Amino acid sequence: MSTFDEREKSFEKKFAHDEELQFKVSARRNKYIGQWASQILGYNADQEKEYIQSVIKADFAEAGDEDVFRKIKQDLKNYNINDEEIRKKMDELNEKAKSDFI
């Protein structure tokens, strides 16, 4: 195997690893944002688990974070929480999720 082939395989492995890590971070962030929103909504432990799953599933609607943002925004519309607060919390919890894996 040539050095070029080895280097190509190395880049492919790194890309796959980075993608897997990003998926895990996003899933963990979604769990955290689901916990945060469920506390605001006043859910009990069983309701919280179901709600977290619904937030995680919402992330599969489209690429990116907008699907999760829209779900949280819709669910918290009666709780006087604005878009900026939700985005700030999502960013904060994304950093927390990253630190869980690093």
C-alpha cells in the first residue's frame, strides 16, 4: 500500500470518527434540552422520558438543529420563553454535551 493510500484511509477513518462523535454530541444535547424543557413544562419522570424521546426523534426531521428548535419553541410557546433563550440554552447544552465526550 502506498503512502497516499494509507493517508487516504487515515482521513476516511478520521472523518467517520468525527461524524460519529458529532451524532453522539447532538443526541446528548437533545437529551439535555429535552430535560430542560420538560422541567419548565412540569413533567413527571415518565413524561420526561417520553418527552426526551420526542425531542430526539424531532432531530431526524431534517438536517441541522432547526427541527429541534422548532419543537422546543412550539412546546414552550405558553411559557414566555423567547427564541434567543432557547438558542442560548441549546448552545450551552451543546457545549456541555461536547465536554461529556472529550
